[in-house]
Amino acid sequence: MAPVTSLTASVHQRLATALSAALPEADADPLLRRSDRADFQANGILALAKKAKANPRELAAQVVARVESGDVIKDIEVSGPGFLNITITDKAITENLAARYADTDGRLGVPYAEHPGTTVIDYAQPNVAKEMHVGHLRSAVIGDAVVQILEFTGENVVRRHHIGDWGTQFGMLIQYLDEHPHELDHKEGEDLQQSGEQAMSNLDRLYKAARRLFDSDDEFKTRARRRVVDLQAGDPRTLATWQKFVDESKIYFFSVFEKLDMEVRDPDIVGESGYNDMLDETCRLLEESGVAVRSEGALCVFFEDVKGPDGKPVPLIVQKSDGGYGYAATDLSAIRDRVFNLKSNTLLYVVDARQSLHFKMVFETARRAGWLNDDVKALQLAFGTVLGKDGKPFKTREGETVRLVDLLDEAIDRATAVVREKAEKVGLSEREIVENGQYVGVGAVKYADLSTSAVRDYKFDLDQMVSLNGDTSVYLQYAYARIQSILRKAGEANPAAHPELGLAPAERALGLHLDQFGETLAEVAAAYEPHKLAAYLYKLATLLTAFYDQCQVLSADNAPEVVENRLFLVDLTARTLHQGMALLGIRTPERL
Ligand code: ARG
């Protein structure tokens, strides 16, 4: 099915044609935007007139005289110093929406991007043998939304979960597990959630016990250090024990991702260890090309603008003086893999802003090495810190980092209470209450994260997140469910577009906003800004509320066509809400 030309695009095209007729030499952009005074306003004439040394109001009048009107443009008039105010015909609005409604691909007429590429996105990257915290939540939630949005535009997306699965800390753990082989056992008959909890509690217990021994027993310490060497040398028995930690951690990760209602696939988990085979060559290439130099035994890359507090340059250390490789060597190797093996032209990293200096140095190094360039770009989608209600980094009362699982459970509990309050009126079964509680609770957490610009810190405030009023996911979920309830109550009447009908102001406002879904998505995808999609959806829900205030859908006073046309309008609104929320990773229950 062909994509639907948006009203904005139709008006733009008509104005551009009229403009180039009036001003042949100009490369004419009318600069069209939505406006409160009319449906659209074009501001581009002022600058064009100035360039052509013409009178802007006169030029505007010439455009008005030349513009094709009637079918799409109902009114066009000059205002102020040379703006154009444009009003669209009701018929064009309804016909446009009807074409979106008829799109059998389920894309609401939204076109694919013209030049899709391959994007590798690095997100949801927790660390082996460690608890996931709120920072990992942000990376997962923002990353997942960006994946969905990019895929919707037709981009080829490769997901990479760069988990922390390598490093010297494993020596101690491996040695301890070999000496206490039953520490990772599981009870029989566990489901995924129970296994996840068991796995994390095993790992936590083991970590603490190993640490205690390491700090108190010098002989254990020596044995543990030897295991680090064995691990790096690829000793098979040591690797086998290391693998047990990775597997145990994955059980836990998958249980959290399931709770988050998010798909993470095993083959996409390529942790730090996945690049071990490339590290030597990465260093060799950097050293041979002179990008990296030896300094006090270490292989380093220096930067003009990266200096420590003492004014001395702080290098990126690619290889330590003892020959060991760290985080930077792995990331540089991952870039080579993503560029040359996965053939991507965009590398995205959804990582905490506190790692920005690391990525700045890594990207610059890769650029100097020629692995990144104007055609192959890398970008950190940095996100801010999650704060508690007090505005300080989110901690438990005891000052510990908050366990992600506890936080999600609490959100689900609160949401279930909210759902339960209305459940009787809606006639929800206990099963639906529990299910909706999960959708509303998880949705609340995701939406709070996605509705503010990622770089900003945000306050984790559950009371606000599950509030029925305001910019929350549950407000949007209710808007969707309310439409479904109207559609169920409609009985014999079916949604159907009637372009011959005149539209009330609230219907026009809703319709014009519905038309902008595709343009909003294109912008959101180009700038990786899911918060603008959240803002679009919130506005859609508020326009729907205004529509309900002013227009009855199922009223005996309405002519049958009016009922059908309004059912069609709300149904398209529901589909748009559903699609938009799905791109943010949030479910829209049918009854709430
Ligand atoms: N595992 C890291 C952490 O927990 C995040 C990894 C980010 N990705 C990367 N390619 N360095 O902080």
C-alpha cells in the first residue's frame, strides 16, 4: 500500500509551486509550520523577498493569487509583514485520515525512510555477576525504544548488548566456585522469575564470600590471581568456570528483561569477551599507524583537549604496561567489528553520560585510525542520572543502590492498586487486574524515562508516574481503553469516514494532529529523540479529551453519518496511540 501524503506535504508542495512561479530564480522553501491562528502558517516569504529585494506583502499576495486552492487549501491570506495563513478544507482532512485508516500494512500511511542504512545500537549492557541498577534500566528502555522506532522507519538495526563479562574480578570468583562447586545450584521446577532471583542471590552470595576470603586469606588471594592469568591465557578449565558465571547471570538478566516486557535475544549479547580475539590486532594497527604511542610502557592515545586537573594530558590507555587490555581496547575492537564485519554506517551507544569522556576519546581514536569517517559515524546517546525524590542520586534509605527488580515490583504494586480501584466498574477479572497492573506499572516506569530528554537527570517519583492525570503513560493507556469501550458500545454502528461532513473545531484539531504522526516519527528517528514521540502522544490524548468535551460520539441526536465519522476518528486515534506506545515499548490494554 502506498504511503499517505501528509497534509503538510500537500500544502508545502502547493506553496512551493506558487512561490517558484512568482519568483522564478528562488529556490523556494515556504517554511511551513502548524499554527494557532490558522491550520498552517508559512514564514518563508519574508526572507525570500528580502533576498529578491521585493516587497514581502506584495510577494505574498502574488503567491496567494497563484496558489492552487479548493481541494486542500480552503483559505489562504496574507497577514502581518508577509506571512501566509492557511486553512485546510474539512474534506481534505477526512480524506487524508481515511487513507491512513485504510492502510492494510498497519503503518497508518507512514512512509519508510528514503535511504535506510545499518545502525548498530549498543544498549542494555549490564555486568556479569552484578545486580542491575537504575542506570541499566535507562539504557535498556531508551535503547529498546530507539530500536523499535528505527526499525519502523525501515532502518536495518543490529542490536548489541555489550555486557561486562571480562576482567580481573573473575579470578577470585572462578577460584572460589571451583573450591565450592555447588554455589550456583538451582531448585527444581523454578519458573523464569524464580530462576532469575535464585541466580542473582547465588551470585551475590558467592561474590561476597569470595571477597571475604580474598581479603582475609593470602593463599586464596595467590590462587585467585593465578586464575586471572589462566583466564587471559584461555585455559579451557578456567574458561569453563567463567562461562558458568556468564550463564548464571544471563538467567538473571533474562528474568529482568522479561519483567520489563522487553525482547533481548541471546545472539545479540556480545559482551566485552566477544572481542578478545581482536585486541592484539587493534593495538598493532593503532601502534603501527602512530595513532597510539608507548608511554611508560603503556600504549596510549593523547588528545589536545583532554587534560587532568594538573594540566597534564590524560591519555586513553589501550594497553596497560603489564600487557593487559581494558575497556578502551574492547570498545575499539567492537568498533572495528561493527564497521567492517557488520557493515554499519551508524554506531549508537546508549550509555550513561558519566562515560562521555571515554566515548569521546574512543571515537576520536577510531577516527584517527580511519575506522570512522564522514560516512560511518558513531554517537553516544548519553543519558542522565536517575534521582530520588530528594533530587539526589537514587539510593535506598541505607544508602545502597536500588535494585532494579525491587523498583519494578513496587511500580507494579502501585499500578495494580490504581487498576483495582476502577476494576469493578469496568468489570475486570482478577487475571486482567494482575495483567493490567503489569502493563500500567512497567509502562509508567518506561514512560517516565522516555518522556524527558535523555540527557537530563530525572526524578524517580512513583506517585507521579502512576497518576491518572498529567503526562503519564496511564493517562495515555486510559485514553486508548476509553476509545475501545466506545467502539464496543457502538453496537450496529461502524466506523466510516464521511468526507462530505463538516468538522467541529475539536475534530479538526484532532485530525490535523493525527496527520502529523509520520512526520513526528521521521524527526524522532533522525535525532534519536523518543521524548518527542511521547510528547506527540500526550498531545494526541489531550486533543482527544477536548474532543470528548465538545463532541458526543454515540448520541441519539447525531445523524448516523456523524456517529460513523466520529467512530472512525476515535478509532484512528486509538490505532495511532497503540502504534506510538508500542514503539516506546508500552502496552495498551483493551479494557482498563
Ligand atoms: N557494562 C557497562 C556498564 O555497566 C556499559 C557498557 C556500555 N557499552 C560499551 N560499549 N562500552 O557501565
